[in-house]
Amino acid sequence: MDQALESWKPIRCEFGPGLDRLRQSADVAFVHDEIVLQLSELLQLRSPARKLSPAELRDAVAAHAGGALAAYGSWFYYPWLKSLVHLVPRDEFRELRTQINRNKITAQEQEKLSRFTIGVVGLSVGQSTAITLALEGVGGSFRLADFDTLAPANMNRVRAGVQSLGINKAVLTAREIFELDPYADISIFPEGVTDTNIDAFLEGLDLLFEESDDLRMKVRLRERARIRGVPVIMGTSDRGLVDIERFDREPDRPLFHGITGPLDEKKLLGMTPYEKIPIAFAVVGPTLSNRLAASLLDISVTLNTWPQLASAVALSSAINTDAARRILLGQFTESGRFFVDLESLVRDGGGEAIPLPMPDESHLPALASEPLPPLDTARPTKPEVPRKITPDEARTLIGYGALAPSGGNCQPWRFVLRRGRILCVHDIARSRSGRMLDFEHSATHLAFGALARNIELAADAMGRHVAIAPFPDEASLGGDLGGDGGERIVCAVEAVAASPHPPSRLARFMAERVTNRRIGQAMPLERAHRAELLEAARRAGARLQIIEQEDARNALGAIIGEGDRIRCLSPSMHREMMSEIRWTRAEALARRDGIDVATLELGPADLVGLRLVSNAQVMKLVKEIGAGKGLELPARKAISGSSTVALLTTQGTDCGAFFSGGRALQDVWLTASANRLALQPMTALLYMFARLERGAGAGLSDDEQASLRRLRQRFRELFDVGPGHAELMLFRLSYAAPPSARSLRHRVDDLLVIEP
Ligand SMILES: Cc1cc2nc3c(=O)[nH]c(=O)nc-3n(C[C@H](O)[C@H](O)[C@H](O)COP(=O)(O)O)c2cc1C
């Protein structure tokens, strides 16, 4: 054989006159120089969020290569191909070649995998396994052993061209791997594993694939692997059988799981093939497929050997590689016999139930809550004799009151009309979905404040005047509320002689106020609108800080995004968040609370994203592998499409502060509605901060606390938050079209108990 036929290793060539000489010589028939292609892809790969223009790429490639493109990286000469190939350096080449593995294999896992040495004995099934391992980047060093050469009969399952007939299988396999990756580290054993080289073969191996046909060598390899603590995998290309023997974890494990009984390698040495049949049968016989069993009966009669198919060998290499990856990464620890039997898995009647697609409801009209009697906001107010609130008045007042916003639209309220007073009761069960974020029930109390403000506005517009007492003395109001205990009257509404409030035009906007999550245009906030919002907050005893500058908005978008990521990756907060979502119209109508997915204003692709995010197992994995930067994007995008982000604060952090803060919030929100401004609260972060600071981090992991502490610092650089102040609500404002859907409310009759 000449050198080209025996060669199996590419030769690395120094850039310079030697390379030029080789290039001109008859040894080189082809020159492949795609260095620009490789560098362009690499540099684009490192900028996933932004597509580089052709001109940018060209400049970036030149800068990266330091101007000398031809000298960049390495040149390899493949003697058996008579080819000269130009490649980027090893680390960049690996980065390029394994990019699409991420994050089925993370970059850290990939790096770890590249440090392992894997041996493969027997290169029929083994060839396919070795190539799959190399393709996937499982293992960085390979030892390949087979004494056999490629015969025509191998060509039903060994991937090799006809020009390779007669070539040793270890040489062929090494070539295939080197053609994938000339930086690979490969040793070949073209004489096969023998009594003299077995120790050299096994020395320092992390994993052994034993795919040989020789029973004695199978036993020998296992015995030696067991002594050295090397795990052994054997794929058998029938019924997707794979045997895994974890000699690294079980130093006393019997060979072949003990199914052959004690085996003596010396005894096997003297046995004829005929005498070995019972032992071989013990290993694989009881589990053979019917086709293989039937074929065995005809061997040496009408068949020359046992049959094997390319599909089975390909399957085996997939199972082997997958098992190897998880074993080496410590994700799979057991020994055993496993089947991936395609005939029993993919068969008539074996199909999995297919989940129905989510209905496309985009063409349906938006849902509407119960109609309420219209309010006459133009009516002049006049002093009235106080009298008890009637059931009809109570229904109207509660109808308008309950239009108030609440976290996750949980509507944490129910009402009792008792002796002409409306008692507004915290229905604890309804606010359960937000326990983590509803720190000390502050979000609930905020919502009640907004509800109280609506009741007041509605009463004014009805020509009735009410006084609302927050957190009243319950005993004086008659005690028992008829609930299951633990409930609290958050406020009591009583008719009084004269309104402490002048009639407000804001009453007109109660029914229009809505959470509008559309992404608008980042148009500057009109000065008049800004002034009105600030004044609304001030009049109600709160403070509004408005951030308009693009840099600051973007900084805040990044902070809120990171907060969203923490929330999604926290199992308890994720569970609560997802329990609020109503995925279909039927669910929204049946429950009449929570966040109707239609109100999230998601496009079809973002909806798919939310489905992925809703899966707790997926989020658990994202957390484990330190991924999930994409979870930060929606907040960034929403904020970059907003005019401003605003923070509403008030003095004090007790329940009274949040209650009166809720009234201020409602005035600000109604003022925004009056000016056709879209408003979306983005509050999770504030309530996590509250838990961190006022709740000593209870319920948050150490990691979450540390991340939140860092975010808190960045947040404080943007907003002035004094000690002893409550941060009531963070929200974005934009000029956007009206929302395409609204959240429903419970029916008043389901909320109100009228006592006789
Ligand atoms: C305390 C509180 C916190 C809220 N947090 C968020 C939030 O983080 N993100 C969001 O999109 N909406 C948030 N909202 C808006 C509610 O989801 C919304 O008010 C509720 O679904 C009712 O819908 P509506 O405002 O359109 O009537 C919050 C509302 C309140 C009162």
C-alpha cells in the first residue's frame, strides 16, 4: 500500500514557504480555504442578538484575523484526500462546530466532555458510535481498535465508500473523525486489542465501548476494565439493546450483570466456537428479536452470519452516545440492560395521545364584564340626609368598586351589606395565588384602596356621599362575617351627609381604565399629561417619579427583566404566576378572574414562548444550566416601547399606607385613562424587594436574595426611595392603541351577601 492508503492522520503545516511548496506539488489535488466563511459565522455566532451587516462582518473578520487571513489558524494536509484545508484555531473550531448543541449540551458541559478519553473496540457498530461521539463532542480523545478490514459485506452498515474496501477499520474510523475535526486526538490499534496491548489500550480510559465479536476478548476487556474502574457500554444492534456495566461505581459487579454465571477467561481460550455458543446465547439469547432468532437457525445453511441492519447500527450509536454523554456528565449512574425497541415503540396502535392545539380565538369579540347602570357625572352634588345604603345602591357601588385593578386580577374581595353599611372583606382564598408577591398583603391592601376610591367616585356621581373607614374595629360592626375565618374587614362604607370630595370627572373613566400591555411607541410624554399625573399623585398624598430619558429607561428595562427572570426561575413564584393565567376563553369565562392570556397582547411566537415558560420542568432545567437570558427580553422590549416608567411611593409601609396608596394609584391610573395613555404595572420586582428588605428575604433562596440585592442597588440609582416609604407601583406608560382584550370580573351577586 502506498502512503495515501495507509495514512489516517492529517498533517498540520506551518504557514510559510513549506506550505507554498506543498500547495504547488502533485501531492495536493485540492485546496479548501473557507476561512472567511468560518470567521464570519463565528463572529455572527458571538453576536446572537444582532444580525451583522455584510460590511460589518467583513471588517470584523479582518480585525479578528489581524489582517493576515492566510496565516490565521491552521492548515491541514489530508494525504488520503490529497487535500489542503485551512481552518480557524482549535478552540474557535470547536465553538463553531458544537454551537448547535447548546443548550442540550451547555458550553460548560461541552468543555467537560472534551476532557474525557473514550475507547472503542470493534468498529462495525463501533465505527458508527465513534463517529457519533466525535460529532457530538462527547470525548476529546479516542482510542480505536479493530484488526479487521472493510469487506463488501460490511457495507450494509459501515459508513464507508467503495474506495475504502480493504482498508483497516480503525484507520477508516480515524479518517472519518479527522475529516470532522483535524484537532481530534486519536490513537489507533489496527492490530485490534491483544494480550500485549490491552493495558496500553485501557490505561487512563474514562469509558469503554465494547463492540467486539470475540467472546474471550469481551470477557478479558471487562475483567481488566473492572480492575481499572472503567465503565463499559455494549450496544447490540437488535431491539435497541444496550448493556451498561458501571465498574467505576461497582467494583465487585459480576461481568454481564451476572447472567452468564462466573466466566473464566482461561477456560474460554481453549473452547471451540461451537462450545462458546451457550455462553454467547446466555448474554443476548433470551432477549433476541424474533427475526434474529429465526435467522440464527439458518446460519451456515442458507445464511453466512447473523443479520444486522444499518438502521439498528445507527440506533445503537445514538443510544451509546446519549448514554455516554450522561454517564460522563454524572447525570446517569446506574448499570443495567436497556431496550429502545423500535418495533414495540413505533407501531400500529402505539401512538401517543396528541394534545389538542390551543384554539385560535383571535377572531372572537373581546369579553365584557356585566353591564353597570350608567353614572351621571355631570349631576351637581347637593347635601343629602344620610340614610342606609340600599341593596340596589350597594350593587352599583360594588360593581364600580370591583372594576379596580388587583394583582393577577385575583379580586381579593367579597362584600357584606349589613345595617346599611357595605363591609369590604379580604377573601384570603382569592389572594392565595400571589402569596409570594403579596408580601404582608400589601398588594391586596393597595387593590382595596383602589376599590374604595372607585366606590367613592361612583357614589359621588350617584349624588350619594360615602365615608370609607379603613381597617375599622370589627367588633363594632357586628363580628361574624360568615367566611371560613382568618378574614378581615379592610374597609367599611357608610352613607354620610356631605361628600368630603368634590365630584370628580375621573368617575367617567372608571369603566375605561384598563391594563394595556400593548407595546406602543416610545413617544415623549406630553408635558400637560406629565403635570396632571404628578398632580393626581400629589393630591392623593403620594409621590410619582417619572423616568423619561432613554438611557435610564433602558437601564430600568434591564433591571425589571432580570427581576422577571428571577421570578420565572423561582419554583414558588413561577407556580403562582402560572396559576393566574387563563389560557382559553372558556377558562376565562368560567373563572372570571386571573389574567386572560388574550390581555397579554402576545403575538403567536410569544405565545409559544409563554407555553414553554409555563412548564416548571423546563424552568428548573433553565435554572440548573444557568440559562434563560431570554426571559429578560419581554420587559426590555415593553419598556423600550414606552414613553416613561413611573414609580408611585408613599410615606409608611403599614397596611394603611398601602390602602391610601391604592386610592392614589387609582387617581393616577384614571388620569392616565382620561389622557388616553396606556398603563401597564410591572410590580413583581417591587414586591420581591419588599420581601427582601422588610421580610428579611423569607421565602427567597440565598442566590435570589443576592441577585435582588444587586438589582436593588441599581434600582436605587434611578429612583429616590427614602427609608420608611412604600413603593406602591411601578408602571410603564405609552401612547398605544386600546387593548385587544379586558380582564373579566366576578359577578356582583357572587360577591355580595345582603343581610336582612
Ligand atoms: C398590585 C398590582 C400589581 C400588578 N402587577 C402587574 C404586573 O406586574 N404586570 C402586569 O402586566 N399587570 C399587573 N397588574 C395589573 C393587573 O393584572 C390587572 O389590574 C388585572 O388583571 C385587572 O385588569 P385591568 O387592570 O385591565 O382591569 C397589577 C395590578 C395590581 C393592582
